Amino acid sequence: MRLLDDLAASDPPESTSRRRFLAGLTFGSLGTAVFGSLAICVRYLWPSVLFELPSRFRAARLSDLARKRIVFLRDRALYLVRDDKGAFAQSAVCTHLGCLTRPNAGEDGFFCPCHGSEFALDGSVIKGPAPRPLDRVHLERREEELWVDQALEEGRDERVRV
């Protein structure tokens, strides 16, 4: 038991280190919570901008499409197709689950390597599980160049004369 004269004496080292540990743990936890909250607030104020490719672009020259029946634009997931009626642009993304389709070896259509869907050259479904044809996008001719606007849908019978 401590005497009255001992009240002026400092605490034993065991209680001081325990007290300092708990105080450090408390202030460390509070500091982490405050720092985390501030970091979230600053991140909220920072703009989140997606830099996407423009939807309207020059796709090919007419001479490119004259040599081949199908021109595949991999970075845009898009096919430029030439048939007897003209040329059109259609998406290379399968309408089943969004896989990237590939042209058949004979350039007479497309197939989905993941789930087995098959499409005719005009994008119509030959064999499922794809529920609908490949999507068409707007294609226009400007002098000797073909321009695509992926933001605009095109009708199934629309063609550009080449």
C-alpha cells in the first residue's frame, strides 16, 4: 500500500509502458480512420474520366475492301463486309454472351469460338445459341474512304455502294 509521501513519486515502469501502449494504439487507430476518410473524400473530388476511342472514324479505303470480302478491325471489334449488294459494317461481338467472333476460313460467315454460334455473311444467325443477328453500325462513303459511326445503328438492308 502506498503512503501519503509516495503520491509524489512516479508510477512504476510497468504501468507507464502499458498506458503508453494503449494511448498509442488509440491515437493510431483514430489517425488511421481520419486519414482514410480524408483519402476517400479527396478521391471523390478527383474526376473519373474514361478516355474512349471516338465513335466516328475512318475505317478503310475502298481499295482495301475491293481486295478482301471481309476486313476485320480488331481494335474496334468491327467487320467491314462486301457482298453483291454493296458494303456494310457490323459488330464482331457475339449477341449471345459478348464474345469476339471470327470469320470462317472461306469468308462466307462468322463463328463464335466460345459457344458455337454461327452467323451468315450478313450477320444473321445460322446456328445458336445466339438469340439475334450481329449488330449493324452506320457506314458511309466519303470519296475513296469508308467512315464508320459506331454510335448509330444501321438497318439490315442498308448498304454502301463500292
